[in-house]
Amino acid sequence: MMRFGPNRLHVAENRDTTFSYNTATPFYAQTATTAELTHRIGRAWDVVLKGAFVNLAYHGGTQSGSDRVQQVGTGGGYLIGRTFRLGVDVDYYKRSTFNTTSQAYNGLRAGLSISYGMPQ
């Protein structure tokens, strides 16, 4: 995480193995690269831009291959005190799949978030 003025940039890489719901591909390795830029407006308000690329590499069973998920989003939040944040987010997801039994999809997702803990 880097801070420069009222901005904070957080970039992360994550890799994990997860069980699949599909018996033809019983598990997959998930590799995710995420980035989030937060711009503080005044003391309490912020605006967030974020994106992610996720690769789901399926192994085992009768099939193997990779699904890809792309995400872009934006949001905003209000900081109450130094450690409590209320937020609203809107994200667009697009998933492409190699597997005929899986569903490719794309669409918007909106939600509310509550964060607390370390000073924001």
C-alpha cells in the first residue's frame, strides 16, 4: 500500500486452491491480481476506483482448463470517527469459461459495506 497526499493505492496478488462445485473439475487454483485507488475528499468522504483480474485454473477429474473473471468498479464512503467507514460500491463483472457445464456471465453488482478497525 502506498500513500501520496490524499490518495492511497493498494495492489495485491493472491493465489489459493479451492474446491469446485463441479465434480468433473473437483478443485481449482485461483490467482487474483487486484488494484484499488482511494481518493480522500476532505476529512470524512472518499471515492474508490478498483479493478481485478482473476484466473481459475481447474485441475483433476475428467476436465481441466481456465476460467477468467474481470472486475471494474467504483464506490464512495463516509468515515465516522477514525475507524468506522460506511460505503457504497458498484462493480461490473465479466466471466468467461472453458467449461460447457459452467456459465459465463457479466453484469453489475451493487452493495453497501461497513468497515472498522485500524484508522482509515
